[in-house]
Amino acid sequence: MKALRFSRNEGKYAAAMIAARLRPGAGGTVGPLSLVDDDSLELPADDWVRVWPRLAGICGSDLSTIDGHASRYFEDFVSFPFVPGHEVVADTADGRRVVLEPVLGHACRGFEPPFEGASQADGNDYRHLTTGHLEPGLQTGFCESTGGGWSTEFVAHPSQLHEVPDWMSDELAVTIEPVAGGVHAALRAKVEDGETVAVIGAGAMGLVTVAALRHFTNPDSIMVGAKYPIQKDLAAEFGADVVCAPGELARSIRRTTGSFMVGPRLSAGADVVIDAVGSQESIESAIGMCRPRGRVVLLGMPGVVELDLTALWHRETELIGTYTYGTETLPDGRTASAFALAMELAGKVPFDRLVSATYPLVRYREALIHAAESGSRGAVKVAFDMRDEKRRGIPESES
């Protein structure tokens, strides 16, 4: 199999950090990521299966890892060397086309789920992420035992695989994992009917969250701060009522809510602010744009930031993290997995428009730079394309 393998190498990791300061995505050129041609992985247990990726997306968390920006928090939840890639549409040996739910949950590791029908990320105890018959790994794509989507082959537990309907293109299917994350974020936000919601950032995660807010909640207004033309167009198409430049978002919220300015913050503000960026500046802005006793939802992976939390304390703001997806409760009381809701939403919203470019594995350096510079280059999502590999590894009798 061919794969992009990320090894533990402190020297190359430091070089990636330096290179990425000069050009985002350049960590893939000098860092500990390399293209290898290796034997297939062994199946971790009898009930595991092999899958052969068609498309695998490049996520912001992948870029943070490649460019040396990932938080040290994850060190205990990762095993080396690993093959990145968790946004995947793939083939199975029995002829099915599937999308991957990458979290290595209880069933994957041989433990009883927290409740019947639980999704991979459900539960209130993360001990299973580092135990069982797998090496540590919070997800496929960060675990030595499983491989990942940036390859021509990896292994998965059947509970991670969701069959793709015939009407859905590969380009649409590869977005299902981030869409499920957007569904989870929208529902974690607990938006009440008629509330005002602001979204900071209109990359892939911000955009899919806008779509989920529009279809699964009933806000009075969804306002989005989007930097690039492609982001502005998609934000409006996916359901935003107000789309503006990031620097104009506070002013738009002020007009909509009738707030005053008190220093750099609004006297009132949006009922819910979803931060899809995760920087020091965006988190501070989210708190300052949210009304007192409102809710800030942290969707973008923050890493290490330095914050003055006096405003959070004084305004009694609720701060909520949203990581992946799980069993969701909708405003009407029904429950469903985020992946089922993402499949439902994909039938209504053209998420395939997020996929702006694809690259073969051999051109991974170009792909990573394109992904890191996506907005300024008129793109949103970049993916690896394994469909043209001459030897996909699928047994001829099953392909």
C-alpha cells in the first residue's frame, strides 16, 4: 500500500514549525511526513475489515499537525507512526461504498458501549481511547494500529462505516464527516427559537455549521463573518441571513440587536456565538460579541492561546467546546446520530461544492500548501484522490 506516514521526529517537527511560519502548509515539505510504499496493516481483530479510500479530505487539524501547531494535549491520545486522514469515502471488499466515522469508540476497542446504539464519540470516560487491543489513538488518522485515509488502504471496525447511497457522489460523501461535526456544533449550541446566532469564520467547518443551524434549529438570524468571496457566496447559499467581512461582524450584530459599544465589546450581543476559527483573537471576539449570559461555542481547535477571561466571568458567558459528533437531540425531541443527520442534510445542501481541488498522494506537498492557502486561492476543501491508483488492492473478485 502507499501511504503518507507521520513519524515521531522532533528535529523535523521543529523544522516544520519554522517552515510553516514562512508559508502555511510547508511543514509537509520539511517535516516528519513522507510517502511510503509498505505492506498492508494487520487486522487488529477478527471483526475488523480492510477499506480502500477513494477520496480523503485535508482538515484543519491535519494541517495543524503537519505544520507543528498541534497542542501537546494530544500526545497521550496518539501513537506513532500514524497515517493522517479521517474525512474518507472508501470501498469495502464486499462492494460497498462507505464513509468513515473516525472516532475509535468503545466498540472499536472491544468495550461495551455506554448505551445501546451509542455513536463512536458518546460516553463520559475517555479511558478507552488509550486501552484495549489498539495502540492509543483518539481517531483513525492518529492511530498506528489503524492507518488513515491518506493512503491506498487502511483498516476499520464495521461500527465506523456508514454506507453511501447510490445518488451521492464521492465529492459529496467525503464531506459527510465534517458535516456531522457541524451538526453536532449546531445542536450543542442549544439555539432557542427566535435567537440570534453569529458564526466567526467561514472555512469548511463554519459553513457546514451554518447549514446545520438553518435546517435543524430555528434562529431569527444567522450572521457570518467571512473573509473570502467563495466563503461569502457559500455562507449565503447555505443559509446565512447576513454575511459580512470579519471586521464588520460586531457592527452587524450591533445593528441587529440594538447593542451599544462599551470599549471593544458590545453591551448586549448575539444570543449564541460560534467560533469556527479557534485563535486568541477569535475567542476574545466571540466573548465580546455574545450578550451577557449568552453562549459561546468553541468549534475551531484552539491550541495554546493566552486570554484575559475577565469578560467571560463578568458577563457570565457560557463557554462550550464541541469536538466531534455523537447521538444528538434535536429541538423537536427526536434523537439521531450526527452521521445520520449529516446524510439527511447532504440531500438538501450541495456540500460537494466545498471540494475545490483534489490531488494524488504523490503530489502531497502541493496539496497541503493548497489546503493551507485555500481561502486566498478561491478554495474551501482540498482532498487526496486515490481513485486513479493502478492497483487499489481490492481483490479482483470483489472489485
